[in-house]
Amino acid sequence: MKKQKETSARASYHHGDLRAQLIEATRHLVEEKGPDHLSVSEACRRAGVSTAAPYKHFRDKDDLLRAVAFEGMERQHAQMLEAIEPLPERDLARFSALGRVYIGFAQTEPAVFRLMFGLSEDHADDEALVAKGRSTFGIVQTEAAAFRGSDTVEDIDLRRAFQLWSFVHGLAFLLIDGKLQQMDLPLDLEDMLDDIGRKVMLEE
């Protein structure tokens, strides 16, 4: 049975997208073992490819991890846009939805979430990662401006977007690190997201 699975995996390699398969295999390993314990050879076994295969697409292990981080950022970005798409314009519910997706992604893919924020080497020097991060933050900025009835992001929108992002980003890490459970603090996530949205967006 094992031999049959390996044969099937190799067949998919020849006819499928090798790069995507390696990224997906690495993503699962990162969630299981963390990026520090990632073995490229194990990722190759999971993807059903030779140990030489990754170097056709990635310079080294760090390059592979950056690809995992980038695709995680793309998934989170897409999920955020999808969450607000059916909601009315200039509605506070849009900010709650963005926060819910942001935190939900962190809880679903905690290791990838951490990787997205700098565990891969030279993260800040990767233009694609930086640009994607700014694009995701740009969603919040644009929504803040739209809430004022403007198509132009101004200083007040930047400040409000940063306040909202800081809150959900910090809360996401507290949750995936188990800090709130350790302190036995009650948490009504929906109520908290609604509350922070009102306080930030309706401030005078």
C-alpha cells in the first residue's frame, strides 16, 4: 500500500505543479513541526519527488519557507476580501469581519501565521512579502476611508487602521500562544471585535 501511494505521488509530480506540491507539503510540515525543524528531504518525501527537485524552484530551505509564508499571506488576503464582500458599505460589521478572519487564520494555521511575520530569514528584505503585507493592511486602510465616505486614505484612516490591526494582531498571538487560557480570562470574540470597531471608528 505504501509503495502504491509513493507511486501515485510521483505520478502527480510528473503531471502536476511541482512547486505548488512542495509548498503544500512544506506548509503541513511547518504546522506539524515548526519551521526550525523543517527537513527539505522530508518535504520531498511528502510531495513524492526527488531530493534534487526543490532546487529547480527554490534556492534553499529559507527560500522555500518564504514561499510558504507568501502563500499564507495570499490566503489570508483573499479570505479578508471574501468576508466583507457581501456586507453593506460603511458598516462597522465589515471591520468585525476583517478581524474575525485575521484571528481565525492565525488559529487555523498558527505556524504559518508566525512565519508570515518574520520567522523566515531576511523576511524584511523580500520585496514580495513586504508588498503583500502592505496590500493586506491596505484593505483596512481603504475600509477606514470608505467608512468616512472617502475614496482617499488620509492620516486619520492610517491611524485608525493601525489601531485596529494592532488590536487583532496582538489578540491573535495571545490566542495561539495560549496566554488567555493561562490567565483564565473570559473572551467573547464577536463582542470584543464589535466593541473595538465602535471605539476606533466612532471616536471624535
